[in-house]
Amino acid sequence: MSFNVSQQQIEQFRADGYLLVEGLYNAEEMELLLNIGKTDTEKNEMVHAPRDAQGRESKLWLASDTDRSDIYNAICHGRRMVDTMEALMDDEVYLYHYKMMVKEPRVGGAWEWHQDYGYWYNNGALYPDMASCMIAVDRAHPGNGCLQVLRGSHRIGRIEHGRYGTQTGAHPERVALAEQHLERVHCEMNPGSALFFHANLLHCSDANESEDPRWSLICCYNTRHNPCDDKPGHPSYQPLEKWDDGRVVEMGRQQYQAMQDEG
């Protein structure tokens, strides 16, 4: 499976701050990713659960390794992902980190309005020339807390961030001002859809009020020209090897079979 982003899509990303690509990954790839995610004891031991302003928890783990033959790295190294990200950012990119996020049915918490660069600024990243891609592992909809964005908000620049619950969020008054002028979009996504978004795009998500879990893999990238501190989980530049997209299924099958054998 391959994908070539069009010039029209690049222009849309630069105007809106995000680009939704339907069906970037197929059903088998997402089934493997979901099954591996549920049975990955190593990654599950890394899970932490930030609380929103109402005290509800969302689970996630974060990693930045680039040398493992697993399904996560197959996606992060894959040409569908990396070539698209480089076209959107108009530069060579490298993997900043990747993370799996889970909102459990009825109890998964909200994420406050924030910009990713609101966090990464404090890692010494000189420019906001960074971006992420959220992959819907299962269906994301308003009821289970799909991502919401303010279209074009990446052009506002960095907003001051502070602590709300145990999360870091953008200053509420500035967000309220942005909401008066910019369109709020609920990014509903089917499994395998991918949302590429700029590091200064304001985004949030509501709590999961449904019976449907919401799993998503987020792959984050920095541009080569953007210096930053070298920190665990947030490294400085290191070349990223591009892999054939067929390795997602290949490595996913091998990894899942190994887990089944161990279990």
C-alpha cells in the first residue's frame, strides 16, 4: 500500500494546520496494531494516566526508540508516514517520539485545549516546525472523545500554557478568543485514517461518554533544521531510515505471533 500526498493537500495543510487522510492504513494493519497494543506487556508497564480538570484519566505510553523491528517502528519509519510528513513540512524529518493513547469507555478523560509546541517549546525547540500524525486504531467520534481542532489556529503562534488538572493546557482566555474567530472541527475518523497536524494547532478532546474505546497511535516528528535539547523521549536530530510500507503487516504478524507464543 502506498500514498502520495497531492499539492492541493499540502496547500490545505498549510492553510488549515491539519490534513485528514482517510484509509491510510488498512484493516489488517489496524487489527494487528490493536491486538498488539492490548497484549504488549512491556509498553503497558510504561502507561501513565494524566487527569483532566474533572479528575478523569486518559491512559498513554510514550517511546522514542527507532531500532526495534516492531509494528510501531514499521509505521513510524514507513514511507506513507515519513514521505507525507516531509512534503507537508517541506524538510527532512526525524522521529521525535510515538505514543499510544487510550480512552476507556465511560471513564476516559478529556484533554484540555493545547498546542504540542506549548510543551516542546520547553525542550529547547527553537522553531515550531514540528508536526504529529494521529492514526485512528479504532473508530473515533464525538461520543468517545475524538480530536477537536480550531482550523487555522497554527497561525496564531505559540500561546502560553499552564497546569489544569495534571495536564498542561493553553491559556483559557486566549483559547476563548480564538474560538470566537476560528471554526471548531470534530475530527471523526474510521480505523486506519490519519490526521496530520502542525505543532501549533490548537486541539483538545472530550471525555469518553460512550461504550466505545478510543485507541490512537500518534507519531511525532521534528524537522532537521530545528535544534532542540536531547532529552529522553524527545531526542535531537538523528537520521530516520525509511522503510517499505509492507513491513507494517510483516513485522506486525511476527510481533503478534511472538506474543502469542510467549503467552
